[in-house]
Amino acid sequence: MRRVLQAIASVRLTLAGFALLAVGALAVIEDPALSLASIVLPLALLGLNLAAAIVLRPALRRGGLGLFHVAMLVFLLLAGWGRLTHFDARVEVSEDGFYDPALLTVTGQGPWHGDAWQRLQFRQGSWEVDYAPGVKRRHTRSTLWLAGEDAPRVVGDDTPLVLDGYRFYTTHNKGFAPLLSWEQEGAEPLRGVLHMPSYPLFEWKQDNTWTAPDGSVLQFHLRVEQPLEEGKAWTLSPQAVPAVLVVEGAGARRELRPGDSFRLGQGVLRYERLTGWMGYRVFYDPTLIPLLVVSLLGVAGLAWHLWGRVARPLPLAEGVPA
């Protein structure tokens, strides 16, 4: 049994575990779906290696050094647990619209993660983004409304909305969303928004298409009439931006301002007003706070150990008077 423990606790296995972890971390960058095999397995190997070393070497269990190694072992286990239960996704939410889990794009999900993200709810309010000269994005202020709360919450890139452990962070991905309505005889009126490409990233290409219920394929172009001034600071607020919506389809072309409408094929299209949409990163990892606590305990244990060595009085050499 001792030979088995010695083999598991070997330094060579430690180096191999760290090498596998480094390779796995690089692989996850290319494909997040590989996190289970490429991250969890090396972490489990390193945890087993460290546990065997703690069992075999009494010095690793004493005082501050013991606290440091136990904290390191718990850290490895928590990191593996985090990979098994984590969740990463992207979603776009329209102004005055509700978070729709059906529109979520999942970019990473641990096999032990559930489906609680499908039951979250909030409504998107207005938002503003501050830019420094050179079109450098600075602060984002996005207003969100939650059921049962009288006051809205304001979130940003570093101030997330936290719902049941899920963190919603604003991103650079946001843009304009014309609010349109469609009326056709004999059919229910339709009302919805059309997301234009991210602005100002695609300032030169504010185009999108939509197929009307009568089969007409409509081409939309949003012509922003407020020039993008790169040399000064400014704030992007969709409602305050003057823009013309150019619509082409069914052999016709019209330029619409908010409130304008015109007949296309069998229906009437109306441009209600200009709103916006905000992109969010959705993040979930239940081990963040425990990892922080364990890390601080590990640092404290190492400091305890080093202080004991520094504070220990040195033995006097022979012939030196006390």
C-alpha cells in the first residue's frame, strides 16, 4: 500500500499533472466543450497526488505548512467542481422586452449544471454607454426591472445583475432596434423589434432583413443622421439618436421616420420608434466565494509557516559568548 502511495505522491506525477493542466487550459480556449476532460481530469490527478503526499509526509500536515497544503487540496477539488457545474452564455435583450431563455446562446456548460437559467426573469429598460475620444468604450449603464421590485437595478461591465447565482454582465455587443408593427387584413397585427448589427462596431453596415407574413422579403437599412465624432467624448443612447429607416421590398422603397407607415404587398408597415438592444454575458460558478476563502487560508498558512522559520532563534556557534 505504501508503495502505491509513494508512486501517486511522486514529484514526476506532479509535473505531469501540471503539464496536462496547461495543455488542457490551452485546449479549452479553442473549444470550451473540452473543459471536462482537459481541465477536470488533470485537477483530479493533482488532487490525488497532493492527498497522497499529505498522507505520506507528516511535515506537510503540521502547523502553517499543513494549513497551506490542505487549502491547496481543497482548492483543486473546488476548481474541478466549478468546471463540472459552471455555465457560460450570451444573450441579447431588447429595450422594453423581457429576458427570453430561448434566445440564449450557450458557450459552455458543465455536465452537472441544471436548467435554472430557463426560469430567470427580468425586463430590459433603457441604457447608455459613455465613450472617450477615439471611440473607446468606458462606462455602461443598463437599467433592469425585476418582478416585485419598485426600483430598477443599474448594471454594467463590472456590476452584474445577480439572479440565483447567475451573473449578467453587459458587453460591448449592443445596438439599435427599430420598433415595427405590421397590419394585414384578416390577420392579427404584429409588433416587434428588429435588431441591427452592433453599433458603433458596424456603424457602416446597419442592415437587416425580415420576411412579412404575406411572404414579402423586406430589406432594412438604418441611416444614422448623427455623425460619429471620434475626436471627442460622447454618450450613446438609442432613443436620442436621429435616424431614418430605409425599407425596400415588393418593388418599393421608402424612407421612414418614427410614426411613418406605408403599404407593402398585402399589409401596412409602420415604424413606431427607435429603441436599442443590449448584449449580456451570463456566468455561473458556485465556487467563486469558496475559492477566495480557501486561497486566503492558504496564504495565511504559508505566512504562518514562514514567520515561524524567520522568528525562530538561531543556535549560537561554539565559542561565541551569549
